[in-house]
Amino acid sequence: MINLDLSDEIAQQRQTFAHIRGVLDPDELAASIARLEQEASAPDLWDDPENAQAVTSRLSHAQADLKRITGIEQRLDDLEVLVELANEADDADTAAEAQRELADVTRVIADLEVQTLLDGEFDPRPAVMTIRAGAGGVDAADFAEMLLRMYTRWAEQHDHPVNVLETSYAEQAGIKSATIEVNSPYAFGTLSIEAGTHRLVRMSPFNSAGSRETSFAAVEVVPLIEQTEHIEIPENDIRVDVYRSSGPGGQSVNTTDSAVRITHLPTGIVVSCQNEKSQIQNRAAAMRVLQSRLLLARREEEEAKKKELAGNITASWGDQMRSYVLAPYKMVKDLRSGHESSNPDRVFDGDLDEFINSGIRWRKTGQKADD
């Protein structure tokens, strides 16, 4: 006879969700939606296409957030009914469905709970992510391409729009670097935990001796700045180079000098973009990324000065933060939060939520992996 009791688990999720509601404030979210709907209905909205896209995007995401919050409340109510039906009908299939629903609702609530921890100044912004091959030769270039696919797959699974701004292909295999834009609210706050040095250990497919190789790749994440918040960059502070796009295909690739590389002379920051069809579009995209990096650099400078005055300087920039081991055993381990997985294939296929969520919690609490 079925005797399914999920009351304690459901009560725990209701308690967690009550805290989340207090932080996310659905009433304020509804008021924000009303304001955005008013802006979106203005007859002259599309006179400024960039602003119009920003308004409609914010409205769409706010509506989705509110729907998710109200949907969770309904799902918890429906779950209690489902448990009752399973017990009354003595139905194992309905009981299994109730347990699956509890697991899924628990996951959704956990994701929302993590979002409440993203309270940094730039956390709500979209993100610009750059992946660069490090030490390790062709294995490192291949590893960088594996990471690019991993983050792209993660974004696609969450319905986050991804725009590849630039890819520099390596000679034998893989990539030297790639820059992508993840255009979704809280993408920066979420993905910024991925910044740092990643390490791969495996039997190299590029080594005729079949020896085990270690390679590295660096991940940089910066917030995408608002159009109204850009940093003024004097023309004499930059050098702009145009060149012919390289790499696999498309009608506009390898036909014109449309790719753009901008070097910020005072800092040495270099940004490239070759994904758009015209040189003007590529230059505009590259300038946006440059402004984002300069904005973040300014913020890091301010924070470093504060830490210096407080006498608390930590040499954490560029430290190895995650290891992906494919041989002699299989494991992915985050060296900060301590979270690990024995299924690297799933991780490389975009299954990153548990790593990201545990990393955000680690960052918020300040705990170390070995605490």
C-alpha cells in the first residue's frame, strides 16, 4: 500500500521560498513591470532602437521572473494534492510523479535562492566571457574550445542568448581565444564565479606516445555595461586595426577586411570582434567590450586600494580554481567550494549549475574548500 509522506520536505521548501519572496519582492517586481509596460507602449519608443530593445528585454525578463515566483507557489500547492491522490488511489506511478515534481521544484527554488545572493553592483548585468588557451600547447587550445562549448551549452540550456563576438583559431586544433556575450539578466553575477584558471589532465589525443598531459585555460568574465554608462575613451588612446576574418565559414568570412581589433594603449587591453558582417558593426561591438573591461578594471582598482588600506591583500587573481581530470580517473573538482563531480562528460556538456551555485554560496560566505 502506498503511504507517501512528503510533508516535511514540502514544508522546508515553503520556508525557503518564503525567504526568497521577501528578498525578490514580487509586489515591487509587478510595479516594475507596470512601469516598463508603460515605457514599452510609448509611440516613439522605436525612435531609439537600442533603448527600445533594452526596455522590451527588461520587461520580458521581469515578466518571466514574476511568472516563475507565482508558478512555484502553485506547484507547491499542486504537489500536496498529488501526494494525496497517490495515497488515496494507492498508485505507485502517481507517487513517483510526486517525488519527481518535488525534486524539480527543489531545484528551481535552489536556483532562485542563489539569485538572492547576487547583490553586487554589476551582478544583474549581462556578461562578456573570454576564454584563452594557456600553458599546454595544442592540448590547451583544444581545452579552451571545450570550455567554449561548455559555456555555450550551459547558456542554451537556460535559454540565455549567446553571441560569439570573436574567435581566434589555433593552427593544429582548438582555439587561441574566444569572446562571447551572454545577454541575460544576472549573467555576470552568475558566470563571474567561473573566472580564473582552469586545469585539464588527460591522455593527450595529440601526443603519439599517448602520455598524460596537463593543460590550462584562463576564463575572464566582465559585465556588459549600459549604453548610458559608457566610459569616454579618447581616440588617441586607442589603435584600431582591421583584418580579414579567419576560421570556418559563412558568406562574409574571408571576403572583406571586416574584422576589427582595438588596442587600448594606456592599459594594453586588446579586444577583437569578427562576428558581425560589417566593419562598423564589429567596431561598435568591440568598443562595448573594451568599455566593459575598463569599467571592471576601474572597479578592481578601487577595491584593491580599499584592501591595501585595510591591510588585507590576497593574491587570488589567476589562481587555479577548477580541475578537470579525465585520466587516470574521472573527476571535476572546484578547488574553492570543494564541489565535485565524477562525470566530466556531463560537465563539459553544460551541466554546470551545481558548480556555479556552490561557488556563489562559497563566495558569499567566504568559506574555503578545506574549511
